[in-house]
Amino acid sequence: MKKTPLILLVDDTPQNIQVLGAILKNQGYSFALTTSGKETYQLLKKVTPDIILLDVMLPDEDGFSICDNLKKQEATADIPILFLTAKNETADKIQGFKVGAVDYITKPFEELEVIERVKNHLRAKLDRDQIKSYNNELEEIVDQRTNELLKKERETILAQFIQGVVHNIRGPISSALAASDLIRAMREDLNVKIDAGIEKSELKNHLSEVWEILELNNEVLKKMAGNLESMLRKSRTDRIQENDVYDLNEMIKQELEFLDVDLKFKNKVEKKIVLSDKKLAVFVALGDIAQVFENLIKNAMDAMFEKDNPCISIETGSTNGFHWFSVKDNGDGIPDSIIRKIFDPFFTTKPLKSDPDAINPTPIGTGIGLQFCKKTIESYNGKIEVEEGRSKGAKFTVYLPAFI
Ligand SMILES: Nc1ncnc2c1ncn2[C@@H]1O[C@H](COP(=O)(O)OP(=O)(O)OP(=O)(O)O)[C@@H](O)[C@H]1O
Ligand SMILES: [Mg+2]
């Protein structure tokens, strides 16, 4: 329901009150009356009029000072004030505008002038109120949408984190499984040999081989726990704290040892490794960079799936203040049509699930490996580049700022 506009008349001259009162009443406005500054302040604590008609001369305080005070208070600042001034008092009009009045009405009052001026300012005021309420509504909607988006973003980050955990756990688990398969095969072989009367020294050799595999397996499990721990910590705290100075060459040598637990990698893939003879010091969390390297190797292995002579080339070096390592394969390369997308989250050309009955299960993917690599390397102010070699395979190079 539209409320009747309320007009406050502040005047102590009975004649003015009578004339203006009659005009306003005829227009259907509600109006309140005060005759001094003190009364006005008191009334404004209880009601908020839509317009104030204010006389300059009042018994306790002049109209300019009242106007000035009202404009300084938040509750009354937006109420339009029209001064009641004599026709020839130009100085009063100027003074009135200076203290924030929107208009003036001249005495003696012309009915039409009063009606028009009041009507105009009332309309403007009601429009402003409307806009203000739209704005408030809009702000509420924006706040609500922002909260929804933040919630969604948090959910996405959590989902990505979980995907990351799943992704990173898969490699070590399959290595551990491969190692236990090998031990099982060796045990059967050993049983046969023991039945046939094996030499003591040969038995010792076999046992130390088993021992070595078990040790490697332990390392893999330890690494897996370490990775998860570092991912969890990374998701909660600033990673800078766990940074340290590491040599990229050493990182790669260590990683290759772990990766060798995967027998396919160890025995079937040819490796060409050319490491820089200088120490390549970088200031990083080792787990992060090892993870990047592992993701690149995994992609290379996937790309050479079912290739006759799979070969991975790994190199390290230094250029322009950066130390780098590269991983190159001899798979089918990356087609032009997808090269811009490969770092996007969840972009994959691999199925999510492999056929369990296949002799050589096809590579599977979630499409977060390269995104993890990019984000991680960029967080160290480094960069990752891909060279698409078409039929010659793909080459990824990771650059990290050299630590001096
Ligand atoms: N060495 C490569 N040779 C050819 N294509 C590659 C190579 N590395 C990445 N790609 C392409 O980029 C896509 C995205 O790689 P990314 O590592 O982000 O995800 P994924 O390997 O599919 O899955 P995930 O790593 O999450 O298990 C791959 O699906 C593949 O199409
Ligand atoms: Mg991958």
C-alpha cells in the first residue's frame, strides 16, 4: 500500500502555518508542525518526514543551522529541505543551498508554486527511496550469489584435492603391487629350486634380491604417505615453509629409482638420460617437483602404450637464470587440435576406467595431471612448456628459478 507523504512544516508564524497548512491539506498530504529547533529535533527522533519546509527565522535557532545539523546526521541527511524565504532575500537563498537545502519557497506564498515545488521534490525523493531499496535488494542478491559461488569454489577445490589424492596414490600403489607380484613369482621359483637342492650361495642371492624388492616397496609406501601428508599440509598452510634447496639432478636420480619399481618402466622402456654436470639448485618442496616429474613420466608412458620401442629421454640444464628438466617420449605426439587444452583441469583423452580383462589395460586418466604440474610450477615462479613433436612424440620442459 502506498503511504501518504508526510511533510514537516517548521515555522512559528501563525499566518504562514495557516496558509501552507491549507495548501498541503488540499493536496492530500499529511503534515506535522514544529515551531522551534528544539521541537524539530525531538520530533525527528520519532518520525521521518518525506520533505521539510523550513523557515529561516525561528525563536531558538536559525533555519540554516538546523538544516546544517540535519544534513550531518545519517537518519535525516536524505530528507529534502525547502527553505521558506522572502522574495528579495537572495543572500538567504544562497546560504540555504550552501547548507544543503534542495530548494526554497518564497513568501508571500503562491499556491501553485508551493504545490509544484513540493510535488517535484517529493517525486524525486520517492524515486530515490525506490532506487535505494532496489540497490539494497540487489546488494542482498549479489551477497547471496557471492556466497553461493564461494561455496561452489570450495567444493570444487575439495573435489580437485580428492582427485589429486586418488591420482597420486595410483602410481605408488601399482608399483607396490608389481613388486609383490615379483616376490610371489620368485617364491614359486625358489620353492622349485629348494626341492631340487639349491646351493647355499644361490639361496642367499635369491633372498637378498627379495629383500631389496621389499625395501623398495617400503620406500614406495613411505613416499606415498609422504606425498599425501604434503598434499594435506599444502591444502592447509603456506607451502613456502617446507621449501628447501635441492639439486634437480639428484631429484631426478632419486625419482628414477622409485619409478624403476614399475617393472614395465624398468625393463621395457629405454631411457636416455643426459644430466647437467653442474649442481642445479632450486628452492622448492621436493615432493612437489618429484610429483611433477612423475606425472610427466606417467603421461609419457601412457603415450607410448603398445609402442614397440618405447623410449624416454630425460635431460637437465640451465638457461637464463632458470634450471630446467625435460621429459621426451616417442609416442604419437600431441595433435594441434588439443595442445591448447592439455593444461586445463579435467581435460583428458583417456578413458576414466580401463578394461580389467584386457591383457594390457589401456591407460586411464582424470585430466588433472598436467594442471597440477602447471599450478605447482607456477607457484614457484617457474613455467612448463610443451613442444609438440607430431610423429616424434611430445617433449615437456619444466623451468624453475635458479637458486643462487
Ligand atoms: N606425453 C604426451 N603425449 C601425448 N599426449 C599427451 C602427453 N601428455 C599429455 N598428453 C595429453 O594431455 C592430456 C592431459 O594430460 P593430463 O596429465 O593432464 O591428464 P591425463 O593423463 O589424461 O589424466 P591424469 O594425469 O589425471 O591421470 C592427456 O589426456 C593426453 O591427451
Ligand atoms: Mg596425466
